[in-house]
Amino acid sequence: MTLGEIRRDLQEIRHYYMMPSVFDDTAKTATPHAVLGKVKLYKDTLLNAPPKLYIIYVLLYEQNNTQAALAEEWGYSPEYVYKMNMALCEYLQQHLNA
């Protein structure tokens, strides 16, 4: 997988977590949306990730925070949070392509 594909998947995962009941309820009566598989794959891949990367995943994609909001809340520069997100994407790329 390329970094671009991972970023697109992460955006889809973010959409899932915005309204999980829509996807989950539909999956009970119809063919589940493909994003459900991505949610499970990415979550499983991150179970052994360094805690910092897992936290970034949860806060950015599951809790729908922005990088700017996290930087402000944590007192870090936006560039640092961006680098942490890039490290997350690179971790995912390395482990999803293994």
C-alpha cells in the first residue's frame, strides 16, 4: 500500500467513527460496507504499535480531532503533531505491506 492509499483509508475510517451506528446497523440487514473491514484491519495492526502512535490514531481518527486541535491541547507545535501522524502512516505502511 502507498502512503496515499493509507491516508485515504484513514479518512474513510474517520467517516466511520463519525456515525458508526449508520454503518453497523446497515451491516445487520445488508452487505456490510467495506469500511468495516478497514476499521478492523487498522485497529488490529495498531494493537502492537508504540503507544504514541496508537494514541494519535485514536485521537485523530476515532475521536475525529484535527492535528491543529491536538497541537493546541497538548501544547505541541502543529509540525510535531503532523510528524507524529506521518510516523503513524509509515508504521501502517510498513506493517500492512509485511
